[in-house]
Amino acid sequence: MSMAWLRNLSKFSTIKASKRPKNTDPFCLLPSFPTFLSHFSSNAVEEKPCTKPVEYSGLEPTKPHEKPRVVVLGSGWAGCRLMKGLDPHVYDIVCVSPRNHMVFTPLLASTCVGTLEFRSVAEPIGRIQPAISREPGSYFFLANCTNIDANNHTVHCETVTEGVETIPPWKFTISYDKLVIALGSQPSTFGIQGVKEHAIFLREVHHAQEIRRKLLLNLMLSDVPGISEEEKQRLLHCVVVGGGPTGVEFSGELSDFIMRDVRQRYAHVKDYISVTLIEANEILSSFDDRLRGYATKQLTKSGVRLVRGVVKDVKAQKIVLNDGSEVPYGLLVWSTGVGPLPIIQSLDLPKAPGGRIGVDEWLRVPSVQDVFSIGDCSGFVESTGRPTLPALAQVAERQGKYLAALLNKIGKEGVGHAKSAKEIEFGDPFVYKALWKHGNYW
């Protein structure tokens, strides 16, 4: 009984005012006396809620004599390339992201089969822009953006927490002089039931870890005595839905893994493992015909079965196509493209076709001051007459590089603070150029 009393008492002794929002009544933060007594009484004690409004703490607006603050939302290709190019002598840099590293996504498929280790495709934010780790006014916050108040130049954030036994998420605000939205995108499921429950995406390191774990587990299970021939074929059937760059790359890596490793290390089940790539149209449909033909030839040569069809439903051990046929699987990887995040859809900002945040030729968000957007979450508004660029790392990287140079120019001309760059000449607009043809882009 005494130990339980001490444990209950310790819950209140560990509360520190320094970790709470400033300008908030401390008596609203501490447990009330009736609540305290309820821990020692079997009778329920009704507590009246505190009516004091909550004022969240955070980073206040910068002063005129201080460096202007650039807030970057996201740590993908666009955001990290931007932060790398920003001049820390001109700006304080603040990054808000639920991920404290950048993922080199083109090589993510290689980590699924052990060709590369996971640490080889992840780079810490503090190494990309060292100022975030050492400068007093620059920070990285492991948090999600929940809202943007463009009128007051404020970003509302909430810390990232995982699991049941963790602390509740903490809310805070950040005032910005320049805001860059580079939140990326999310996998498109097209509203198909069962995708989120049974399929694995391939966009983060933990996705690759889950794929590797599932693949090796199925190889082990298929070798257990008593497993039927049909169940072996299902366990070792790897299905990839989506014939874009990610799906084609992963299918190629998986077929190489089967030919080079599985046939040597898992000789008992080597004849059961197979890979199927399902695509509604042609694989790499937005790429050049010669590249598309070469990829099709190489995949077929390496043993990948190409199926043209549309997934209608996803169940625990099989998928159903639009023609009614069923495809059993042991591993299902979903890579059918990307779409805007819920936070992007909820923001009261101009939108481009497809639901992305609309930007002009200089990657500015029209109708609001000091807000820019780059990467997969942005697209040109219709008034520019430009088509939406593909959601590729190449596009995001060049947008980040361009915007970093533009912001450095603004800051060095002394108009980096909020609402001070109205009449400045921005110079040449952003133009995406490629050495190879991708659809209608050069």
C-alpha cells in the first residue's frame, strides 16, 4: 500500500514549470486538490475543468536587429537541398519534420534485399546543415505541422510521439519571416479497401525494414515441414503493384536477390519463389519509349511476371483484380504513385491541379506573403500556364537549390524579415531542365 502511495505522489512531483508553456497559469497545469485526493479514496470525486485558455509557447517573432528566420517544413529532397544551400550567416534556419534525417529514396529498394544497409541511405539533418546543430537561433524540431496562420506569420506544431506508454504530444508555435512548405506527399491508395492494412509502402527506412523482415520470415516459414505446396507458393509470391520507377526498381532488386542469394542459401524452396508486377497500363508510362522497352525486356529476362490489370480489393492473403481474378501473395508492396497529404489539403492556400499547393514562377504561394512551396506538395497554378512537374527527386532537388539562392539574395539585400520584400526584383523564374526527356519535360 505504501509503495502505491509513493508512485501516485511521484506523478505530481516530477512536473516542472520549465517544460510548460509560458504565460500559462501554473495552477491550471498542476492537478487539483480533489484529483489528488481521488487517488487515496474509493469514491469518485468530481473535478471542475480549468477554464483558463491555453497559450502555447514557442519561438517569438524576430527583432529588427536579429537575423531573419526561415522555417522549413519537411526533411525530404526539396527541404534538405534548400537547407543545405541557405546561408547561416544571413538566416536562422528552423526545420520542422517528423523525421530527423533525409532518405536517399532511389537506393531504398536496395536496402530491402541487403544490397545496401539502412544507414547508407539516411543522412542526419544536422550533417546536411550544420548550423541547425551549432547556431543559437537555428533548430530542428521533431514535430508535425498542424496548421499555418499566414496572416500572423505563425506555424502551429505538435511533437511526434509513438506508443502507448509515452508522453502526450506537446503543442507549440513558431513565428517565421520566410516559410518554405516542403512536406512531400503520401502514397495513393485510390480508396481501395485493404491497402493500408495489408500492403507495405516503400517511402521510408522503416518500410524497407518491414519488407526485409517479411521476406526473410516467409523464406523461413516456407521451409517448415508440413507446409503444403500451395502455401509455399503463396508465401514466396512477391507482388508489386505499380509500374512506376519505385515498383520497377524494387522488382529488379528482388529478382536479382532471388537469382544470386535465394538459389544458393534457400535451395529447398528456390523453385517456389516468384515476383509479379501489376500495372494498369505500361510500366514507366511517363518515360521514353526506348527506356520503357528496355525495362520491360530486362524484367522479363530476370523472371518478373508482368500483369496488366487494376486492383479492385486487397485481402489478407490475396488481391482481387477488376476482371475477378485472384492473385495470392506472401509479400505485397504498393507503389502506385503519390498524392497530397491531409495537411496540404486542409490548408487555406491556393491549390494547383491535383490538390497540390499552388505556386508562381518563383515558387511563391500567391495571395500570401513570405510563403514558398517546393517538392511533391507544390505545383504551378493555372494562371502561370505551366504544367505540374512530376513528383521526382530531380525536380525537388533543383527547386530547393533555386529557392536557396533566391532567399540568400533576398536576405543579403536586407529584406529577409517578414513583410519586407514586397517590391524587390526576384530575378529569373524557376525553370526545370533535364538532360533526358520525361513526358513533356526537358
